[in-house]
Amino acid sequence: MTPTIQLASDLIRLRSVTPEDAGCMPMMVERLEKIGFKTTWLRRGDTDNFWAVREGSNQGPLFAFAGHTDVVPTGPEDNWRHPPFAAHIEEGYLYGRGAADMKGSLAAMVVACEEFIAKHPDHKGRIAFLITSDEEGPAHNGTVKVVEWLEDQGEKIDCCLVGEPSSTACVGDVIKNGRRGSLGLELTVYGIQGHVAYPHLAENPIHKLAPALAELAAEEWDKGNDFFPATSFQVSNINGGTGATNVIPGEVKVVCNWRFSTETTAGELEERTRAILDKHGLKYTADYKLSGQPFLTAEGPLVEAAQAAIRSVAGFDTQLSTAGGTSDGRFIAPTGAQVVELGPVNATIHKVDECVKAEDLDKLKDMYREILSRLLT
């Protein structure tokens, strides 16, 4: 068993269901401090975080690995082929919650640093780790709080590699060089409750909402651009009614979400939504929540180093993508850092029997090490 697979297995065996770290960070820090990293622990609320830095020999960029030790719940463990925290290897695959998202990446980061520093103890610049246990949860006390602390310290990340599972068919075939923004809406539309047999004495908010909702769903918010698909709008929840068949409800609640490109802003989405709702004469309250702005690292040293490293290790050209959900990169990119995401194949993340091809973790480690070499030597 290689050092990367061994460390990934050791991390998987720790039941770090969000926001618990369950000992993952101390395991990582012990390895990092042996190779010259200095650690600052940053617990915030119920969340463990750490920032660890290794100084190089002269001026150069601050390169940070970013990731999370927390995992999503397993669901009924009886549904798993192997216990989700057993780190079982079968037919070349490492099974376990977090194997792909993202304890495999964390192991690859640590071992890549060990190998790189053994060969380049006097590397340029600085290497850092920004690790949280609150990525899979509400993300209130994790990376966002570490970034605030870094800003208070006057610390600036130049390049950040997030270990989220970016790959589609084989490790390294896709890297994320940006992400769409995410805007949520909790909408309540009000009517007048009454008896279904006397609709003239009531006002059905579901009937009032339906044409407005159809217009929102059909709206072309933008056309996207070379890096982002068009902004999308989705309804995720509708709740209304008393449960009785003979009662017109007094209100209906709807939860919606936009995943938006750099072609529009959250403010513009809110303004256009308000115009549609008002056009239909609705009585409503609207609570918007912006969970992340879109960000893009279109070009620069980090993208170039990642592309070259993947080509060197895997022998093919990677694809740049901004698809998928949000990541903690949304908190780091606004500081001016170049941000890319490179991690294992994402086919089984958050599923029963989450797994990763074991040899892919060693390939990922090699890619990380090559990126360090290209940026810090």
C-alpha cells in the first residue's frame, strides 16, 4: 500500500461527519509539522480549522492547498457493500465515505508536499494548507472565517488549489477554473383562505403564483459566455395547503435557486424577479440569500501549471470547466487569489458506496507535486 493510499485510508476510518473533524486534522498536522510547517489552529463555533505554512528560502508566491475533512452523512449503513468508515479496498477501488470527497485529495496533498520538500527543501515562496471541517455543512464557520482571519493578518494567497473531486472519467480530465454564483429565494405568496365551494369568497395563492412561476422558469436570464453556461433557474420546493381537499390555502411557499454566470449579478436577478412578480399582482414576501458569487481564473501561472502537470503525469490535455455546484473556492477567489479545483473522479460523491480508484490517488499526488515544482522551483 502506497503512502498516499495508506493516509487516505487512515483518514476515511475517522467518522468526521460534518461538522466533526474526528481527529483528521491532527493526523495531517503531525505529518506537516515534521516537514517544517507551522500551524495556527482556528476553531470557530462548532468548526475546526487550521492554517499551516512552510517558509521557503526566498521570495515567491504563497501557494495554498485548500480542503475539508468533514463528510456528508452515510445514510443507512446497511445499504453499503462495505462499512462506510472501514476504508476497504476491493478490485483496485478504495471504498468509504470521503474517499473521493475529499479525504483522498487531502492525503495526496500531504504526501505530495513530503515528496516535494524532500527534493526541494529550499523551495521558493511558501506552501500553505487551509483546512476546515465545515464545507459539507452550512459553511458559516469554516473557510470563510479563515479567510477573514488571513485578511486581518495582512496575509494574501496568490495561488490556491482546492482538492474537490473535479474529474469526470479519469483523474485530471477536468479541472474547475471557476464556479457559478448561487442565489437562493424563499418566496411566500399570500391569498385568502376559504372553502373550495365558495372560491369568490377566497383568493387562491397557488393559482395566482402559477403563471408568474411559469414565466420565471421560461425566462432567459443570460446567454452565458465562453467560460460559463447560461444562468439557470430551478424551483426546489413548493408547499401550500392545509392537507384538506376542501380548503383553499391562505399562502404558498416556494424555494428557488439561480446558478448564475458572470454575465449577470445577484442584484439584477432580484430586480428582474421582482418585476415579474409585481406584473402578476402578487402579494408576497421574498427572502434572497446569496451563498456565492461567480468566480473565474481564466489564465495565469496556476492554470498553466495545472495543465502542464496533468499533461506530464497523465499524458493528456485537461478540460477547463466552471460547471457543478459551489465550493469553498468562492470564499478564496474574491481576495484576488488564482483558484483551481483538481481532485478525483466525482461519479460516487455523496452516494452509497462512495469510492475512488486507488491508483488515481497516487496519480493525483504526482500532479500536485508537479504543480508545486512548476510554481516554486
